[in-house]
Amino acid sequence: MPVIENSAVVLTLWATLGYLLGSVPFGVLLARVFGLGDLRKIGSGNIGATNVLRTGNKRAAALTLLLDGGKGAVAVLAARWLAGEDAAQLAALAAFIGHCFPIWLGFRGGKGVATFLGIMLALAWPVGLAACATWVLVAAVMRYSSLAALMAAGMSPVWAAFLGRGEVMLLAAALAILIYARHWGNIARLRAGTEPRIGAK
């Protein structure tokens, strides 16, 4: 399908669609479907896969991870297909913001890690794979989901430069900064040695 010429209206449309897609709180919805209760009143209160895992339901956690990542990827791929790269990057940023500040939950959302990884896989899959590998390695060795997220996000602009994908460096850096801001409490707990490890309730 031919790419629609970008304009302020087209870009605004994709930003809006990206935000609304990112705002879908899959963790909260799946917790209800699986009878786990209100996810916002469980564990850390976060709406992401890590907190779903604290309920002990691995299937629900895995689905949350896939769907939160998927919504970021879909926003990018749809915008790129129909409106080009500028729209794709704008939709990516909007989807991330939507997950962190969803209109459906009073703008109190998640920390955006799975959505970030889905976005990077769709924007530049080699960078996305490197970020995912960073997360897996750090999580496997250190057993801290937050530390794995911080390392994966922080390394993403470096991976983009190393892999010759300079077109995504700025967005990767911007998303990394937002992820660090969303993890400020986790950073404090990591420094204090009180951050819960993966699998802890």
C-alpha cells in the first residue's frame, strides 16, 4: 500500500491512535479474566507483567508481556505501513506514553518495559533483539526485573549506534530516559538492597 504523505493532521492522527493503543491495560484486563483480582491492589500495584507474575499465574504474566509488547509493535508497524517512518516513531512514543499514562486508568499506568521492547523490535529488530538479550542476561544473572529493564533501556541507544541504526538512536534515548524516570523508586530500592527479586510476591 502506498505511504500517505505526512502532514500535521496525519501525524496527529497516528499520535492519537498510538496513545490509545498503548493505553489498553492488558495486565489489568487479564488479571480480571483469570480471576486474580484488581492488579493495582496486588504487589507493587503496577499493571505490567512483573506484577502479574507476583500473583503466581505465569500464563497471565506471559500473556501480559506479549500483549504489552505487541501493542507497541502494532502501533509502529501500522503507522510505518500507512504513513512512513516519521509517523512510526511518533506512534511509538505515543504508545509508550499511553502505557505509562493510560486515560482509562486515570493516567496511572505501568513502567513501559514490555511496550518499549515491542517498539524497538518493530522499529529496528536487531536493536530490539539486542535489548531483549540484555534484559534476559541481566535478569538471569541478577534476578532483578527492574535492573534488567534499566540495563536494556540504557543500552538501547548504544546498540543502535553499534548496529548502524542511527535513525532510532534519539527515540531509544528518549524512551530510556522515561523508563529511568518511571523506575526511580526501583533505583532507590536497588541501592538500599530492598528491591524484590523476580518471582517474589
